[in-house]
Amino acid sequence: MVLQTNLQLIRNLEKLGLTENEAKTYIGLVSLREATAREIHELTNVPRAKIYEILKVLAKKRLSGSETGISNVFPSS
């Protein structure tokens, strides 16, 4: 049931203009509330190398916050 719910949520987010990987990353980030790129990758299976770029896109769309500095922790908005 959880998988079906997430698949439906991914499809709904795609209808709003997100790519599949953006939707998965967004769901993962919201689920974790605050996470590193590694934690998001482990939860979503989105390639870790793409997480950073996707987080930038989500921040531009105002769907995530961003922390700068030493820490690489990304808060959900």
C-alpha cells in the first residue's frame, strides 16, 4: 500500500510539473524533514550525483530550503 501511495503521489507531482526524480527527491526530503544528499539517495534510490542538482531545482521552485556553509543538510520548506 505504501508503494502505491508513493507512486500516486509521484504521478500527482509530475502533473504539477516535476520530473519523476524531482518528485521522488521532494517526497524523500519531506519524509525526512531534513536530510543529507546521501540520506535522500538511500531513501529514494535517485542517483546521488543527481540529488544536488535536483535540490537546486526544487529550491528555485521554492519546494525546498537550502543551507549553506559547512553542513550539507537540506531542510524541507
